Amino acid sequence: MSRLGFAQKTSRRFSSSSAFTLIELVVVIIIIGLVFGVVGLRSGSFDFWKDEGFVRRLSETITFLHHQAVVDQAYYRMDFDLRKNTYRVRVVRPEDHEDDEKLSAIASDAGYLSLELAAFLNPSLGRGQTLIPPPSLPSLAEAQEFPSGMHIEDLRTMRGRSTPAQDESGYIVFSPRGFSEFAVLHLRLSTGQPVTILVNPFTGLTEIYREYKDFEWTYGRNKKT
């Protein structure tokens, strides 16, 4: 009986000790979390990951629009407000078929690439035409703000370079024939780090560079300037 009683007392004492240790462990975890939270706020790491997440979403949206333009058989446009640091997506709906007839005439004696170049370089694309919210995804027409502190440095397309100092806006066009406009978007993160997003016109895929890296369109291939 004495041995049994001793064993029971030891078991109760062990349970109490285990419960106390568990509480200590929880308190330590909370303290560590608070410390890392304070360090993160002071070091700007939260701003860094917020910027990184936005850059990733932006590049994925560009690739998505490349394919969605084919699905909807419509010209998509990603419009950037270079001074307010926002972007939104709209669909180009021609008011008449004059441009389509001109492109058809070009296509009769020109290659596929020439047809797309003629469409993107056509100054009337987006001017004198109606821009509407994407029928399948109207929410994309709402302006998306860049994170605080991040801004657009410039946007280069086949039409040239657009900068906040000289231009209020710039845009990238996506063709229903599966061809995206060549574009290079230069951003500056809130941490001061430069980022370059390069759009592949044939696949719609993007490449992200952690530096200010410039490219120019040279008839089907990208060349570093």
C-alpha cells in the first residue's frame, strides 16, 4: 500500500510539473513572437515582403491577361497611372471595323509578326475607341494601388518610353491572337531597391530582375541597351 501510495503521489507531482512547463513554453513563444514583430517593424522587413507580394501579383496578372485576351477574343489593355502609381485593366472595343479591315489588308501580304506590330503601333488603338471593363472579370477595371512608398520609374513599350515626369499614363496591350506587347516596367520598392519586369511578347511570361535593367524591341528579340 505504501508503495502504491508513493507511486500515486509521484504521478500527481509529475502532472503538475508538466502543466507548468507547458505554460512556460507558451509564454516563451509569445515573447519570441513579439520580439520578432518589433524587429520586423523597425527593420522594414514587413514592407519588403508586402512589396514582393505585390510585384509577384502584378507579374502574374500580366501573364493572365496574355491568355485571357485569347479566351475572350478581345484586345486587353493594362493602363498605368504613372503619377498616382495605380493600374487597372480594360478591354478595347472598336466603335467600327475600320481598323480590323486595315489589319486584314496588311495580313494578306505580311507575316504574323508584322500584323501584330501594325496593331500595337496603330495610334488609334485605344483612342477614338471605347474602353470597357473586362466582361468576364469586371473587378479588374478597378484601380489597384501600389503599396505605400513603391512607385513606377518608367514604362517602355514598342511605342517608346513613358515616365511620370513627361507622361501621366502608359499602357500595355494584349492581342486576341496570342501576342502581348513587348514591355519593360521599372519599379522602385519602398526599400529603395529597383525592380525590372520584362514581358515576353510571344508567351506573356514575365521575368523579374532585382535591378534596373533596360531592354529594347529589336524585331523579335530582346537586346540589352
